[in-house]
Amino acid sequence: MDAAKIKQGLAKRDFLGFTHLDAAKIIELFDYSLFIKKQRKESPSVSGFLPLRDKTVAMIFSKPSLRTRVSFELGIHELGGYAISLDGQSIGLGSRESVEDVARLLSRYNDAIVARLHEHAVIEEIAEHASIPVVNALTDLSHPCQVLADAFTLYERSLWHETVKVVFVGDGNNVANSWIELAGVLPFHFVLACPEGYTPDHKVLDAAREKGISRIEILHDPVEAVTDADVLYTDVWTSMGREEEKEERLKIFSPFQINSTLLAKAKPAAVVMHCMPAHRGQEISAEVMDGPQSIILDEAENRLHVQKALLVKLLNHDQYRKFHLTHRLRNASRKIKA
Ligand code: CP
Ligand code: NVA
């Protein structure tokens, strides 16, 4: 995208990660997600509010999915749009035809592309050649839609503040990388407790630390890491695409299970999160997964609300801006009256 277009505000908007956002934009998105969530609960009929009317979204899945696929597809439908799910293998992304041709072709038919892929470089290539917004629905490197929903889940419970201590126990994988990226934008205290050799992407880590916005620690002792934590977070020990390492990982990661003994080291009011799919008895015990401190299903539900908010921001920016202007005016007039 050329610099002149970006300056004129004509550049298309992608969501590949957090690096191009600032804290104010993320909070705006959370406030819009609150509105979207409330709106859905108050008026279950989809007829009134249709900001994606006449818009189509092509979704490419090169890896399995339950939450991402259902929440995007349902969210697009509820906003009045139409989603087309494509299997990465069957369309032959990068094999039957070039990534560039797929990106340009889909741009002729659709209004956005949502993609779950292996290499992150491929989603960057799609974004480079598509003339419509591109959303990262997980790559080997990152999973920003997940972490957006996670942070929103803390925000809506008023748990999000500059000193909130979020401890990710497990693999330095795509979800951990997105938490670290977020720490380069929103201030909080992020700790990753992982085995030696399973650290996060060093470029993502260096870039977030360079921003100097959050305290980011990488530790290898889970007990030390979770002491006084407000949030305990985990994910699978073996991510999609690494299945051949599963047996080795089961042994290496066994001290990194979130169970009631580990949870007892955190603050008494700590909450437990997991992006799912979860494996009870591996990265999390059944007792904790299904216990009173778990907010795992709320977090999964919030994928729907934040992704709907994100799609309105990307595809109907006028509507999104109008909401924020009205919101600001309403808050200002409340202050004047008070
Ligand atoms: N958390 C998540 O992205 O789930 P799926 O892999 O089922 O989409
Ligand atoms: N790290 C996991 C996340 C699944 C939502 C994976 O990539 O398989």
C-alpha cells in the first residue's frame, strides 16, 4: 500500500496482529464489543442492526477449527453479511494457484478475507496482494483474535489494569506470542512460564520489550511464575502442525499443568483462562477447568462479540466511528450534568 494512500486514510485495514494498533484503538474496540454483546442479548432478532448488509467474507481454513469458524460465520450472519468457508487444501492455496492470485481473485468477489494458515508469511502475502481487509484467524506465529477476546473478557469484568499479572503457563506458541504483542501496546504485567527451549518467538519478544510499555518476563519455574497472579492462562502443549512432537512434549510439559496446587499459589481471586480446545489431565486439570475460578467459556463466547466488533470496524468504519462519536458526546454531556 503506498504511503500517499495511507496518508489520505484510503489504505485498507487489516488485522494481522496488534503491532499497528495503539492502546486507545484497542479500548475503543472493547467498548464497541460491549455494545455489540449487549445489543445481541437485548434483541436476539438479527433484523434491526445489519452493518455488514450486502458484504461477503471469504474464510480460508488450512487447519482445523471449531470456535473460530463458528464465531466468525455466525457473527457475519448476525451482522447481515454472508460468509463463505473455504478449505485451504481444496482451493490449493499456493499449490493449485499462487497465493497472490488467490488474494487478488477473492478481492474481486468479497469484502474481506479471514484466514487460518500455517506460515505467517502467507497471510502477509495475502494482505499485500488483496485489496480488501485481511484478518488473521491463527497462524503458526500468532492468534490475535483469540487474545483480543481474552483481554476483552478481563476488561468487561473490570479486571484489566496496568498492574494486572497475567501468567501464561505452557508453550511459547502462537497464542503466547499474541499476548506478548499485546503487551507491546497495552500496559500490563505478562509472565510466560515455559520449559527451556519452548520460549516464544524472539523477534516478537524483542519488539514488545523495545516498546517498553509492559513488564514482560519469561520464567521456567511455574510456581515462581504464578505467585500473586491475577490470571492463569494456558493452551495446548502441542499446537496444530506439531503433532509428531506430542509424546516428547507430554513428558517435558508435565510440570506445567494448571491444577489446584498451582492455582493455590496465585491470588485467591485469580481467574483461569484457556483458549480451547483443552485437554483435561494435560495442560489443565479437570477440577480447575470446570471449577469456580474458570472463565474459559465466557472467553470462548467473547470470540463472537469481539470479532463482530472487529468486522464492523474493518468493513463499515462510518458506522463504527458514528458509535464512538455518539458515545463520547453522551459521556461528555453526562460529565457536564454531573
Ligand atoms: N481457540 C480457537 O481458536 O479455537 P478453534 O481452533 O476451535 O477455532
Ligand atoms: N496453540 C494452539 C491454539 C489453538 C486455538 C494451536 O495453534 O493449535
